[in-house]
Amino acid sequence: MATPTAAAAAATVFRLVFNVPKDHLAACKKAIFAAGAGRYPQSNYTECCWETDGTGQFRPGDAARPHLGAVGQLEQVPETRVETPCVGKDVAKKVIEALKKAHPYEEPSYQLYKVEDLE
């Protein structure tokens, strides 16, 4: 495996956090990793992530077309929260695009945080 370049080491690192129903977890991870998520600068590891299980909750509005549940009804769904690094803005944009295509919800729940390096 090639050693990461100095440019990759200097790139901004983001942390993508998203929730997904368990039955779509594998497809979402495959999509985001193919788009470049899960790698750290100056590392020989890929497909890195953290997963925790929990319960997602939402109430679809009148104009919603929910994948699960019904308009106006409160829904609770077993979901997995995934956290993974994205190195560089371009990679982060591609990863979010891939997540939106693979995720079953019309509005996937995700956040993107900039990671600060204190060294």
C-alpha cells in the first residue's frame, strides 16, 4: 500500500456521523467507503468507522414520502449510528453524495464535523 502524501496529511479532516436502519447499514458503508470515507491521513488503514446501536425517532410531515412509517405518525426505528473520517472537502462532498444515494430515507440524518489537530 502506498504511503500517504504530505498533501493528504495537511488536508482538513472531517468526521461524518449518520444514522441508518440496520437493514441498510452494509449498503451505506459500502457506498461511503467506495467514495473515500474511512481513511486517516498518514495511515495504512481503510474502511475505519465506529458503530453504535440506538433508536431513531421522527414524525413525517404532510408533504413527506417516508420510507418507514406513515405521514403524521410518530415512528421509532432501530438504527445504527456510524462515525467515519473524511479527508478533504472534495472527499467529504463525494461521501455525502454517496450516502444520500445509498440511504433509504428521503432525508438522511447526518452531520459533518471539522476535526481540529492540536499538534
